[in-house]
Amino acid sequence: MPDVTKTDVKTDAADPVGAAPVAKAAESKPEKSRSLWGDAWADLRRSWIFIVSSVLIFFLLLITFFPGWFTSAQPVLGDLSNHYLQKPKLGEVGSPDWLGYDQQGRSVYARVIYGTRASVAVGFGTTILVTLVGSLVGMIAGYFGGIVDSILSRLTDVFFGIPFLLGTMVVLNSFPERTTWVVIGALGFFGWTQISRVMRGAVITTKQSDYVQAAKALGASTPRIMFRHILPNTMAPVIVVATISLGVYIAAEATLSFLGLGLSGVSWGNDISDGGNSIRVAQWIMLYPSIMLSITVLAFIMLGEAVRNALDPKMR
Amino acid sequence: MGRYVARRLLQMIPVFIGTTLLIFLMVYALPGDPVRGLFGDKAGSPQVIAALRHEYGLDQPILVQYWNYMKDMILHGDFGTQIASGRPVTEVLGDAFPVTMRLASLAFAIEVVLGIALGVVAGLRAGRLTDNVVLLITLLFISVPVFVLGFIAKLVFAEQLGWMDPNVNDSTDYGQLLMPAIVLATASLAYVTRLTRTSIAENRRADYIRTAIAKGLPKSRVVGVHLMRNSMIPVITYLGTDIGALMGGAVVTEGLFNIQGVGGTIYESLVRREGTTLVGLVTILVLIYLLANLLVDLLYAVLDPRIRYA
């Protein structure tokens, strides 16, 4: 018989994120009713995707805050006697020679370690900025509706219509010195639209609820209704989008650096771009930052995936 | 239907004006001056510079420049003149767009065919090994940035195996464009696969599917007609927004494989402060994006007869 005849329980039971044991546990023993967040947390703890990504992110944060714990070499100190054509000494884990040297005699390992900070900072910074701006715009558009909504929605359409990468390229091109803040600002300038749309949709649904009407009837002020009553119930979809976009912004920063329009300092994208010139003779200059970048993006996208599976009731 | 299309086209006008104005302001707010750039290392006499600036209309207030630019563009199809070469921008666009169109449409075809096929296979086997393997692979595809993927493809297929040239020499040859197109399509392919999978996995338990099976329809018809048609809406929505993204995202892929398309032209005009070229290219990308979205909305009605546009 076709697979299509399978019952609901069967399909859920085989959910790849391990929702199955949770569902069974919930059925077998009577528990006091949990909130959406309690449920989500219980789901998350049992999801292997969440565990793997958390461990990875924990290490990334360690590297970000304490790069000195991982290497004694300096990322910007070039010593041309360390010729870049000599093969990396893969046996000597953690030494400056470990992953070889780049064209200017700088330790690739040290650059990989110190480059983490730039990526993680841009990822978190942009996500926070985008979440704040997007939520605010979406909340105002959704709550007030009417002409305010029309104007803000068209504004969102305008920013959404410009290709993301091209827009940030144009903005960044006008800054000679591109610090972390400048890159965050440029990515955020075009990035807030998605959260704003999600938030607007969630607010419009929540606004109809009885408890919001009740709060209004009791004479609660507009900010109070918006932030105390509506906001907590619209956070779930926003958090899902924000978590996934963390990884996306890290990849975007590296892409911009790769094009020569990203951060001015130590950054994986810059190293991958430089290493690309020596790809025939010294693949490692490009390879190790690429691996590290991919693992980082993967970790944050997996985290987003796990959070979405936990928060989206449809996935249960 | 006709009225709906007319209303949607009218709604596109403010968005189109807003987007082009934003791009225009951003580009012209850039420091640097293409006219001074014409003189290279020499200073250039102030009179000549002033005359050239006047000729290109750069001495007028920015909003007047925008108004003139849009007027010429809409009334005469004139996108201005490229300052460094003196060529009309339409000519530059005419060279670059077909190349990127070929690359993007090849990538789009790969993403639609492979993405939907993989998604259907995974969705029908939701929760089993095939599904998990597909999910894992797509997760990897999403995580590896496109330029890393491009380098790996060049390293493996061009340097080690020697199956292809590292650069594209003839951009009309689809065989040479295949590898760049695959690289360009990978991330979108993964998204299409995942969307299709989720949608199929959700709909295959629906009542109408049970009815179709109970009627004794062959499996191919149940899946191919009943299930597919009802599962395609989120996928089509994504595909619609992706056409524009593919053309914009080609900046990186074109640079990697040395293809002379829109991406390369955009990058060049950005670095050389060629405002007119940049605005023209981005305007066309925005138009493509807006029209694709309109098309998607119309497709909804074809896929789901419950959606009617009065």
C-alpha cells in the first residue's frame, strides 16, 4: 500500500528531530500543563540537532572570547621565513604550523581562530539589530493597521525588493574603513524586512484575542497592550526567523568580505578570497577558513532548525 | 482577473518608485566622482570638469536628477550613458543580461527539477532513512557558502579531475555554464527540497488523498496530480522570489568562473562609481522581481481553484 495511508501517529513518531519520545512521554504520564516555552524546552533537550549545535556554538563562543586559549600565534604577525608553500604539519595539533602559513607568512591556524570573532560578532549584532527594528516596525504596522500599515508595508516592500547582497554592497562601498559596526549596520539596513513581515502577521492574529480586548476594556494604555499583552504571544515565530538568520548573516558577511567589501580586519571571507589566488599550490590557505566558516553557519542553522521544530506546533 | 492584475500593477508603482529612489539616493550619496575618475592621475581643469558635470546633469539637485532619469527611462527607454566608456547604458545592459539570463535560467531549471523531485521523494518517505539523508544533505547545501562551493568545484573538477575549464570561455555554451549554474543553484535547491518535503509530508495525510486512494486511483495519479497540485503553493512562492535572488546572487558565481554578466558589470560599476549603470541594472532586477511575484500570485489561482481574483 502507498505510504500515504499511514496514520498521523506513525509519521510523527519518525520525526527526525526526535519529537517522538517527547510525544510518548507526554501521553504516558500525566503532567501539569506547560507553557509553549516549557514544551519547547522539553522538546529541545531531547533533540540531537539542538545538542550538536549547542556544543558547536559553545566552542565558537569560547574561541570568540578567548582566542588566546587556543593559539599563541598572532594573526597579523607575518614572518616571511614561514614560506607559504611548505606543507602544513597536520600532526602538530595547535601549533602555529598546524594548518600552514599564508602568502605573508602568517599562521593560518591563528587567522582561523581570530577570524571567529568577526563572524560571530557580525552574526549576533545583525540579528539583534534586525530583530529590534523589524519587531518594532511590524508591531506598529500590525497594531495600528489602516494607513499606518499601508505605508509601513509598502516601505517594507521597497527594502525587500532590492536584492539583499547588491544593496549591502552599495552601502558598504561608500565606507573606506569598514568596522564591525558598519557591516552590521549595512546588513541590518536591508535585513529587517523579513522579521517585520512575520511580526506584522503575528500581531494581526493576536490582536483579535479576547485577552487583548479585555485589556483594552480595562483601559490599559496602548504601549502596555502592545508590549505586555501582544508581544509575548508573537515572539515564537520571530525567534525562529531570527535564529535561522544568524547563520545566514554570518555567511553574508563572509561573502561580502570575499568580494572585498566586508570587514577591514581579520575575517574568514578575506582569507578565503586571498587563498583563492593560490588554490593550485597551497589549498590550505583557503580550505581551513572555509571549513570553519561552513561549520559555523551549519551550527547556527541547525540551532534555528531545532528551535523551529520545538516552537512550531505543526511540527509536533 | 483582469481587474486584479490591473490593481496589482497599480500597487507595484509606489514600490517601484520607492526602490529606484532608494537605489538612486544610495548610489549618488557615495563619495567619489566618476567625472574626476576620467582624468586618472591628472587633476583636470575645473572648467572641463564643470562642463562634463553639466553635460551629464550631475550639477543638478539629486531629486531633479532622479526625475530626469526616470522620465528618460520610462518615456524613451533611455537608461543614460556610461561615463567611463561613453556607451549608452542600454547597450551595456544588452551585453550583460543575456549571459546572466542563461546562467540563472539554467540554475533555475536545476533547482526546480531536482528540488521538487528530491522533496517529493523525501516527503513521501517522511521520517525514514531516505528522508533523513535528504534533510542532512540539504542542511549541508544551505550551510556551505556559495563561494566556498565554487572553489571546491573548481579545485575538484577543474584542477584535480580536469573535467572542465576553470573559467567559462564561451558564455553561450550551456555545457560550460553547467558547473557555475549548479554552484549557483545549490542553496536554493536545498530550500526548494525542504519546502516541497514539508508540504508533501503534511498533505499526504489529508482526507482528499485518502479518498483518491480509496477510489482506486493509481499511485502515480494520486501523487502526481492530487498531492502535487495541493503541495506546490509554498514552493511556487519561494521560486517566485528566487528568480530575482538568483540574478543578484550571480555576482559571486560570475566572479568565480569569470563570466561577463550582470554580476560582473554591477561589481565593476560599483567600484568605478558608475551610478547610471548601477541604477539601470538594479532597476531591471527589481522589475523582474516584481513581475515574478505577480506571476506567482496568478499561479495560486491555477493551483488552488478556491482562490479567485475578482
